[in-house]
Amino acid sequence: YLSDLLGNKKTVIFFFAQLYGEYREHPGGSQRREATRLLMERHLESDRDCNVFPDCVARVQKFLVSKLGEDWIFLVLLGITMALVSWTMDYASAKSLQAYKWFYGELRGNIPLQYLVWVFYPMVLILFASLFCHLVAPQAIGSGIPELKTILRGVVLKEYLTLKAFIAKVVGLTAGLGSGMPVGKEGPFVHIASICAAVLSRFMSFFSGVYQVSSNILTVGCAVGVGCCFGTPLGGVLFSIEVTSTYFAVRNYWRGYFAATFSAFIFRVLSVFNKDAVTITALFRTNFRMDFPFDLQELPAFAIIGISCGFLGAFFVYLNRQVVLFMRRPNILTRFLTKHRLIFPAVVTLVVTTLTFPPGFGQFMAGELMPRECINSLFDNFTWTKIWGSSLPPGLGRSAVWFHPDVSIFVILILFFIMKFWMSAVSTTMPIPSGAFMPVFVLGRSLVLFIYYSVNQPLACGITAQFLFSCSQYNIFVEDIMVRKVKFLCSHSTYREVLHLLDSTSLKTFPLVDSKESMILLGSIERSELLALCDWWLSAERRILTQGQSSQGQVPCARISWESFAFVDEEEEENEDDKVYLSIYLMYLSIYLSIYLSIYRASIHPFTHQNTTGNCFIKVWEETEIDKPLDIDQIRIDPSPFQLVERTSLHKTHTLFSLLGLSHAYVTNTGKLVGVVALKELQKAIEGSTRSGVRLRPPLASFRDTIRKSSLLISVPLEFSVHFLFFFLVFPLDFFFLFFSTHTCPVYFSFL
């Protein structure tokens, strides 16, 4: 046998491997895995040596991407972008006005052609701006600041922060400024900067993924917009605080100031690069004396000017609002203008340019000057009262149009103020991107200059007065304006009450109280929660589920209880059980009798009553279910809705609503719900305290109404009485048909 094995070498090796536990010709599983591991380690070491450079490149790339996503990179890009956009718009509008004045000057001596150019050139630009905004993005029409305040409030406005709105706003505003019409740049440019911030934040999310269109980004955009318009970073930050929100996060101060400073610096550097300025200076320079800027006797005059400008500003807003309301009023004229959108801006442009035509009425109101030229001439260092009536000095420049040989400078200033006042109020209502700050700025300067020349005092600067809330707002309390008849839910309310409450009101939130007697506020429930719960409670799935459970579990339990009834000895428990099971028995008996009646009727009229049985049973089941109490455990309840006390002042309530963005607040007295205050009541109260002719309840009037209590129409559960009455009303007729069916159709009776 050994000699046979020696003939095959592999067999001998395998034989000795069995003896000594080793086989080297073909290694086993463990040896193979070990060899594979060693081979993989060698490959990894070689790959690690070869991939050192790509790994370093990946780390550097990751570091750069993370750094590009930081705040200051975003703010720098925003400042540079808006500075370039602002300078480009100013450059394009300046070239347009330069071409406008050149066409007018080349036709000097031919008044009809001059009038045609003076009217036709701005009309083409205004109509182009209106049509372009209407076709590309109608959201670009107007100032944009009210819409931005609405967005910062939390309301979602579609297409107001998109790239289409940005393009339409830039093109339309450039055309409007280049037409020479009395429209401003600040309001639309704040909207433009906010759109740019929102679009840039989406681009920066590629690097960091943390930027979103939030209120912080839009607030920074507001500051950048003002900084680019006037080169004032601090003014931009203050404007973003004043106009956009009542609550300003501290972390936004450095962001707004940094971005506004960078944008203002780039904006003024570009002006120097274009040779519009010698060095980096203020946009509108003044030459006030610093050694003795004002006298003490001038302070009352400053106060009077501030108060007068406040009243005139309020009247300007009122006039602008009346024009807007007239355009929105449904009549034949407004419907015609709405259908033909270009007629209204064309008519406004025609009227304004006709009145400002220099050879005509415009010579008495410096109509030849464009808005920016008006500001520069009103801030020059000449005393016009000394110049009028004598030869004009050689260095007067554009200010020479303010003088007329036959009209006093006072008449020219007052005519300029009156005409520009209503022209600016009407021009800002045109369907183009336009603001009102620059026209109002020109009006204020002309009014102050008129007062200065009237009193013949060196007016250096003015102060502005702010109309705060009237004192009556501190004497009006929540109890005077709250709604006392509150729609509420109790912890033991039925589904019928919930359905009635949902059908009778359109409230988004309902308060939940402990009981009608205590009125302790437990929380609030959203309308969507109640709708979902009622839909499920009366759904077909739940009806089928409850029917299956009743057929399997509830009926046997009732039988067992009735069988064990004979062994109970307490008389009181017998009476209670008797009442309970009697009601159950009567309820099921009435249901069965109604079903059999419907079956018999369906047998007589099979085509007209084929669905009567199912519908009757569903109706009875729904009537039974909606009288059951709510399952509070299945509802999501807000345990801490915002609450106010009755003696909270109107001013404090308005402040809380503004800071927290509230839509309503519940009024409680030691935990008891006594009323509710919404934005509607708050608005009426504020308007009533500041508007004449509207009377509010006196502060102590609520103490006379302590007897009044909030009431709610709540139906009483009638589960037992409904079924009992239904049984006695239907039973005689059912009994007759059942008796008839036992003789004609014994199958029904056997089924019973």
C-alpha cells in the first residue's frame, strides 16, 4: 500500500499532511485569508504613498469652501454687488438726463419742437418702464418697502424676492430716474438690495448650506440699499431699524454696518474713478460754519420748522393715499385705466412735463432743473435775496434758473414747493418702480430755504419732530377693546358642539377651558386638529371598525351581564344596572326595527329604496357618535398660548404684538378666560385713539360690565332621550309592518 502511494507525490504529501497537520500544496481557508490581508496592506501602503498630494488638495479645497461660506464673505460680496448696481444705475440715468438736456438745448429757438422733445422723451421712458415691469415682474412696481415690511412680518409674498423682480426693478427704476420725473431711488433700491441679498444667500448656500432667506439677510439688504444711495452707512443701519422692524437683533448691527460701509466706500470710489468727484466726500456737501453753527434764538424757529414739516409730511401721505384709493375705486374711469395700463402714466407724464416746460409755466418754478440738480442748487453758498434784482454773478451756474426779472425769489420758491408737492404725490402712484424720499427731500429743502429768506436769519440746520402715540393710548386697556363673547371648547364638549363651532366660525385657533363654570384656560387647539379629529370620528373606516367590535365583543358582554343579573343582591346596583341595560336594549331594538322597516320598504320598491337601509343606519350611527364627548388625549393642545391681563395698556399690547408677531392673545383674570384680542381690535383701537370723531369706551367702563359673561351656544347631549323618543315614535308603524311581514315573508321574522 505504501509502495502504491509513493508513485504519486501529491498523494504522499497529503498523506503526511494528515499525519503532521499541514498541507502546503493548497493552503487552507485561514491561511488564504491571512495572505489576502497581507496583500491588501501592501496595496494600501503603496496607494497611501501615491495619494498624498490629492489628499492635501482635497483638504485645502474643503478649507477654502468652508471659509467662503462665512458671514463677512457674504457681506463683502453683497456690498460690492450693490455698489456696482447703484453706480451703474446712476451712470445710466445721468447719461439719459444728459441726452435729454442735449436734445432740448439743440432745438433752442424752436419752441414747438422743444415742447415736443420735453414731453415725448420722458413719456417714452415712463411707458417703457411701466410696460417692462408689467411683462417681466409686476411685483417690481412701487416702492417695495411696504412689501418688504410684510415679508419681515412673516407673510410669504410670491415672486417678490426673485431674479425677475430684481431685473424689472433695476431696469424700470433706471428708466424712471432717467426721465426726469419727480421720483426717488431710495425705496426701490432698498427692495433691490433685499432681492440681491436673498439671491446671493441662495448662491452662498452652495459653500456652507446655512444661509436662508431670513429676516436677518433682508435687514442687512435694507442697510446696504440706503448706504449705496447716499453713501451713509450709519444712516442705512438706522433706516433698517426704523423702517423694516420694531425688533432689531443685536447680531445684525455689525452685519448691516459692515456691508453698508463697504458698499458706500465702493460707491464713492467709483464716483471718483468716473471723475464725478475729486475725492471721497459726502454725496451732497454743505458749507456750514463750525465755529458758530447756530444761535440760541434759532432753536424755536427750528422747532416750528420741524412741526410744520411733520404736518406737511402727513398731508403728503394723505394726498398720495387718496390718489391710490381713487384708482382702486370701482367706476368706469378706473376700469378703463385698468384695462389700458399705459394711459395713466402717460397722462401724468404729460401734465407734469407740460407744467414744467421752461419757456412756459416752468420758468416761474425752476422747471428746467432735474431732481439732482435741484438739490445741488438749493445747497449752494449764495444768498439769493441779495442776488435778486441785480446782475447775476458769473459762478452761479445752474442756480441761475431760480431767478426771474419780474418775479420775486419768494414767489418762485413757494410756487416750486406747491407744484412739486402734488406732482411728487401723484407721480409716485404711477405703475413703475419709484420712491418718495428724494422728492420729499427737495421739498423740505425748498421750504426751509423759503423760511430762511423770509425771516432773514442764518438757518444752519433743522430738527425733525416725531409724533409718538397719544397719551390716550396709555389710558386705554385691553378690557376696553377685547371681545368678550369668546368661542371656546370645554374638556367635556361633544363632537356635536365641535362641528357647530367649526361651521359657525372661521377662527384658526380655539381656546380650551376646564369647564363652563370655572372657565380656567387650559390651552388652545388649532382648527386643523379639530377638523382632522371630526373627519376620523365620523369616517367609514371607524364605523366599520366599531361595528366589527360591537358584533364580536359588546353583544356577548351584554348577554353575560344579563345572565349574571339574577345573582346580584344589592337593590341599588340592580336599579342602576336595570336603567343602563334597559337603555342599551331600547337603543339596539330601535335600530333593528328601523333596519327591518327599511328592508321591507326596499322589498316593495327595490329600485327606489335600494340604498335606504345603509343610509338610515349610517345616519343613526352618526347621530349617536357626535353626541359623545371629545377624546382630549388624541388632540395636540398648545398648553401655553399667549395671555394678557385685563389692565394691560394699549401701548404695551401693541408693543408685544409687534415684537412677538402675534395674531391674537387671550385675556385672563386669575387664570379664567374673559376675552380675546386680535389684530383687528388692536388696529381699531389705535386708529380710534389717533383719529378724530371715533370714540372708544372709557377706561373704567369695563367695571360696569362685570355681570356680562361670555356665552356659547352649546347643544345638550341627548343620547338616551333621542333613542327613547325615536323608539316610541317609530315602534307602532314598525310593529305593523313586522306583523305583516311574518305572514308574507317569514324569512325576516326568522332573522329577527
